[in-house]
Amino acid sequence: MILEQANLHIKAGESEMFEKAFKEAQKIISSMNGYIRHDLLKCIEEKDKYVLLVEWQTIEDHEIGFRKSSEYQVWKKLLHHFYDPFPVVEHYKSVL
């Protein structure tokens, strides 16, 4: 299992619209091959900051299967205009 982690900084005042768009976008990611689960967490201290966590079976499921899919183009259209700056995505694996 691979954990994808992205810190999302949303443009000021657009968090409510982002959350609505994410509700639609999550249908896309959850339908992808290799997807296990996801969670979107809202920061308590900073109102326009989130953390997106997605579990994938393999890194290729995310990097190739999802990001190179036509569905990803819809994901981008729904969400990418909310970010400032654009998020850095990192992948983690368990050491236990």
C-alpha cells in the first residue's frame, strides 16, 4: 500500500466552493484502479488549508493509472483552479 499525501492551500474565500467540487471529484478518484480509500482533512488553525490522503495499491496506480487517465482531466478541471500555490504531492510506504 502507498499513501499519497498532498497539502492543499485553497485561495482565500474559496474553501466552501472547493469542498463542493471535491464531493464531485471524489467519485472520480474512488472509481480508479488500485484505489483503496481517501480522506480530506481541513486544518483547524488555517481555514483555507487541507490535507488530502489517498491510499493506493501501488504508486503506478496513482502516477500512471490515475494521472494519465481521461478521468484525471475532469479531476483537474474540477479542482486545480482552487490551489495557490499548487500542491506538492508525496508518496509514503510503511516501514513496519
